[in-house]
Amino acid sequence: MKAYVNRDTCICCGVCEGVCPDVFELDDEGKSVPIDSEIPDDVLSMAQDAETSCPVDAISVE
């Protein structure tokens, strides 16, 4: 599975990075950037928690 962020929707709140720092980080603009590779199995549930925690539904884990 991979994580995706809609940068037009992202409000730079940092919740995703706080919930799952192994998959998400904030760039110079404060927008969320997911890792480019497949999400490791040991952090997949945290990435899914970040998806459901995003206040503007900018994250998808597929």
C-alpha cells in the first residue's frame, strides 16, 4: 500500500506527521509529503490512522 496527499486540500496541520512520522513529513511549505515507497507493514495501521485523523480528508492510503 502507498500513501497519497492532496496538496490542494492539505492545511498544513501536521496531524499526519504526528500520528505516523515514518510515512509522513512536512515540506518547506508545511504541506504533508508521504514516503515514495510502499508503506512498511509494521506502520500500516498508523498510516491508516493518519488518514482517518486528517481534518480535511487530504490523505488516502491505497
